[in-house]
Amino acid sequence: MATNSKIEWTTHTFNPWIGCTEVSPGCAHCYARDMMERRYHRVQWGAGQPRSRTTADYWKQPARWQRQAQANGQRERVFCASLADWLDDEVPIDWLADLLKLIETTPHLDWLLLTKRLEHWSDRLQAVSRLTHDDATIASTWLEGNAPVNVWLGTTVENQAQAERRVPRLLALPATLCFLSCEPLLEAINLLPYLSTVADANGTCALESNRLHWIICGGESGKEARSFDLQWARSLREQCQTAGVAFFFKQTGAHAIDSSQSHPVRRSLQDPKGGNITTLPEDLQVREIPTLLQPAPVERSKKQKCVPLPIKEVL
């Protein structure tokens, strides 16, 4: 599934820079901070700390993925900034301008832009637009309401409070496809008010604007991981099934429990990070990804179609 990434729901991972600041409960045990700050001593996390841009050679990788995808007649997904946040307002604006230009020049790659900072979207894109002085840039056209067709816009939702805070902000922005990363999920959440419409008789769902199209869910890993109830994941799976929305269960995490049992029992799975789907509870071996049949510019008043693609069929 993941060609150049250990993250099961993407093909590649690309980090234009490294470093971040904790902003919500889901950040408490950040794997990126632990890895880059404490283990490799690459950067210091936190406000006022300089971010570290990755090398010029590293930045050439997406161009190679683009050529490969174009030659194969396929689209490949790129999860951007697993060790940072692409809307971090402490990142130099020219770095963001370079990232958006890279996205613009790799149209066969679908860029998964996940952020906890949706409130910065307008200011950051306006700053890029002023910097480039080009009305045709991805930042300028996006600000005008024309979402980049190769950008999937997402936000992290770890609890109900963050769902109610971040999801309306996400759905208010122009986007070809909207998704959530509910990882680490810290409690049961209700997303039904935000989900897309029910699939039709042919299994095709209307990929509406102002609705979520994809939910990724998982528990927390690591030695300090908080408990994760499998019932929270089942609830999200059922919500997605009801709405015809793609659902992807990534991992149980290090401390999963199952409150559906008469006595909650901690589960010790062979693979808490979800690398092997067969180690997951059978009813949660669900890994669907929405695919756009014909990517095209999205107008806010119109619909595109998507087909949920079960990963189990392509492994």
C-alpha cells in the first residue's frame, strides 16, 4: 500500500520542513517531537523555536514520484508534513510558497494536507500570494474559491470538542476532498452532521462540498499511549457506513480496550501500529480510500463523484 511511507493510508510521505508547536490534547505524546527532538536532536519543538527545512535533494523526490505516476497512468498520494504542520505560522512564508509551487507542478500526485491550524489558511495563502505577485498561483486561485484538484484537505480531530471547533472551519474552505485524521482518538465522537450523503444503488457516493468524504481512525502508540476503546472506532465505522463515506481504521494503538465486553479487557495485539491488517479485530479490518473518478476543478455549488475503494481488495 505505502510505497515510500510506513503510513498505511498514503503512498509517500514528504516533509518540507520539520518542527512544530503543540496546540491541543492530541499533541501530548507527539511521535514527531519524540523522534526529532529527543532521539535525533534535529529541532526543538515549541513556539519561537526555528523550524528546519529539509534538503534540496530531498525536495526533488516528488518530481520523481510525479514522473513515475504519469508513466504508470496512476495517481499516487503524498501525505505532506508528518513531522510538522503545513499551516504553521512560524514557518518562513517563502517555504510555504515553494511547497505550493511543488504541489502545482506535480498534478499526478494527490497531496494530503493535514493541519491543526485551519484558522491560518487565509492569512498564510494571502501572504504567499503577495510574495509571488502572480494571480495565477495556486495560492491566489485557491483564495478565489478554486480548490486545487490534487489537494485533499484535512484536519485532526481527537475528541468531540475539536470536532466541533475544527470541522466547520474545514468545511468552510474550498476543497476537492475533505478528510479527518481521528488519531489518536481520545473519546467517542459524533460526525454524522458533517458526513457526505448516502451512496446510491451503484455504490457511488456524491462527493459534496461542505461535507466530509474520508475518516481515518486509530489509537495512540508509544510507551505513554492513552487508552483507546475499540467501540469508539466501531461507532465511527457505522457513521461512515450510514453516510456512504470511506472509513480507514489504521491501528489499535498500544493500549486498546473493548468496552463491548462485560468486563473491559485490554487487548495486546501483535501489531499495535497496524502494519498487518490481519492482526486487527475482524470487524475493524476496514481500509477504504475515496478516489476521484475524473479530477476537475470543484465549484462550491456542484458535485463530483467518488467510489470508496476497499484496500482489502488491492493488497
